[in-house]
Amino acid sequence: MNSKALRDKLPFIVLLLISVAAIFVPVLPNFEDKQAVYNGADITWILIATALVFLMTPGLAFFYGGMVHRKNVISTMIKSTVAAGVVSVIWVTFGYSLCFGESINGFIGNPLTHFFFKGVNDGEPWSLAPTIPKSLFSLFQLMFAIITPGLVVGALAERVRFTSYILFIILFSILVYAPLAHWSWHPEGFLFKLGALDFAGGTVVHISAGCAALAGALVLKRRKAHLEGAEVPPANVPYVLIGTGLLWFGWFGFNAGSALGANGLAVSAFATTNTAAAAAGLSWMFFDVMKGKKPSVMAFCIGAVVGLVAITPGAGFVGIPQSIFIGVISAIISNMAVYYKQKSTLDDALDVFPCHGIGGIVGMILTGVFATKAVNGAGNDGLLYGNAEFFFTQLKAMGIAVIYSFVVSFVIFKFINIIQPLRVSEEEEELGLDQTQHDEKYGRNPNKA
């Protein structure tokens, strides 16, 4: 058997071995005897929030799929969506344990603590979510882990091999996402103990994905169309609008759900999320108009998503009026980052780093400015309220996340490229990845704009 045939068979063999091993995992007790400690309203809300966050993954697929050339729509959409399959299996096997298992020196969770969900369904709640079952908390967190590698797809669109991207999802989830989640959200994580605040994933999700996207774009190098300066027409702008709507809708679960209860903090996070997205969408669109462009659907949609990214770390720590400023400023900064990226040789196809990476960075910094205990007593007062120390803590956490995410992701991409080709051939790129990677077509003729 040659190496290519073995690589093709390996994913199925590994999945089969995991499924067989799962047969012999002891059946654990349920949490019926713990009902008294739970709150029905909290359980209901977090169940809904979990479903909302999951909806963001197909929303992201539409968002990205509408932006690429029509011959790459399907390949782009499946790369975001397939993370739901890959990460879900990893999460139940040992991924949740890496994030929230017994801490090993504040760096990573013990993979054996909750191996095959051991102890997750036994009724003992997570320490920071005492009114819901731990199993529900773990499922809510799973949805964050699913969408994060899916975000990276946009930077690598139209040239990354599907099987190589599957391997990236696996390695990224274990080596980048899990450590950052543990550092930021585990009570023993070193960023958590440092006092850094990340309400719903500014560092864990957006900075990590944005920096991984930058690393991947550098390793993959430029598309042929990018080298030639050819315009890549978006396949379906209505898809982008649909994707934005699904992302915005799902983001209410992403941020408001991170209150981990049906309470006033969830309502506040819901409001800051909507306000920042609205302000950012308008800011991006009107900033473009000021530069002589016409108001466009793409401008409003991209701006709204940037606002959602930027408010994520501070959604439960900042006031609602301040979220307007966060939305407006984050959109302007990301818009300018996109402009200068277009002047460079960097081929981040769908501007993942300028939007998610820069947006997450701006959000972390502004959380350090606008956070207030008046919104969340478990948080901190920011620079605006006289606490410069906390502001510098946020800067430190942000810097650590940026460096770690970029360096480790760069190594991951280089490693994958050594063991198998990361990029499709020139011929495959010309024909389109829908046809060459999946033997499927979007529309009648994938080779026409």
C-alpha cells in the first residue's frame, strides 16, 4: 500500500478505532439526584444558547461561501462545517478534558480527567456554572471549539487541500485552542489567575483564529489570481447577507450565553452584542462612503461581523453605551487594516486576520478601557475608571495570545506541509476546489463568474 492510499484510509481507521473504544467506556450515572441544585431557567437558556452558537457554524459557511469564486463555494463551505464533526469527536474523547480538566500547572488540562466524558455527566456542576449540569456546560463550550478552526478557512480559501485542512483542525484544536481556553477560562489557568478578562472568546476564539489565519496565508503563499492581480468576483452576495444574519443571531447565544445563566448579565451581554454589531456595520459602510465608494451589502455585513468580534471579550464587562464606541472604532481600524493588506503581498483571501485577528485585539484592549464592576462585579474596572493596572493586564494577555497562536499555528502548517501537500496543484486551483476536491459543483458551470 502506497503512502497516499494509507493517508486516505487513515481518518476512517482512526474514527473506527475511537468508536470501538467507546463501546467499552463504563456507563456513568446521570444527574437526576442533583436536580435540586440546578435552576430550570438557567438550563433552558443555556440549551438555547448552545443551539444558537452551533447555528453560527453554518452561518459562517454561508458568509464565507458567498465571498469566494463560484468554483470554490462548496469547498469553502464544507471546510467550515466539517469542524462540527471533527471537533465534536475530539471534544468527547479528550478535548473537553484538555480545556477544563484538572489543571497541569495552569497550562493545560489533564486529558485523562474527563477521558470519554468521564465525570461530565455525574451531576457535579462546573465550579463557575453551579446552576447547570456540567454536561450542558461542556456542550456549550463545544460549540466555541467547533467554530474557531472554521474561522481560519477564509484566509486559506481557494487553495488549501481538504485532507490537509482536516489535519489542521485536529492539531489546532489540541495545540492552540485547548491551551488558550484553559489559560483564559479555567480557574487555575494562568491568564485567569493573572486577572485577564475574556467574557466569550476574544483571545480564545478570535485572536487565535485570526493569527492562525495569518500564519496559514504566509505558509500557503499567494493564489494565482492574487499574483496576477485578477479580481475574484463573489459567488453570491445574498449568501453573505444570510450568513451575517445567522452569525448575528447565533452571537446572542455566544455572548449572552456566556453569562451561564438566565440573569441580568445575560441581558446586558445581549444588548452590548447587538449594539456593537449595529454600530460597526454602519461605521464600515459609511467609512467606505466617505472614501468615495457606494454603500454596499458587503460593507455592512463585514462591519457588523467585526463589531460582533470586537465586543466578544467585553460583552459582559462593559456598559451598553460604550459598546457603540467599540463597534465604531473596531470597524474603522479593521477597515484600514483591510486596505493596507490589499496593498501588500499577503493573500489572506477573505481578510480573516484584519477582521477577526485585529477585531479581537481591539476588543481585548477596549475591554481594558471600558470594563466596569458596575456591570459585572466579578470583573474589574478599566482604564476609564482609573485602573491602569488592569488595562496593562489585558495588553499582556492579548500579546501572549497573539504570539502563541501565531507561532504554534505557523509550526502546525509547516508540519502538515512536510507530511503531505498543504496546497492543491496549479491545475486543481484553476479548475476549482469544488470539482477537484469533492467532485461537486455549485451551479451549472463552476468555471464561469
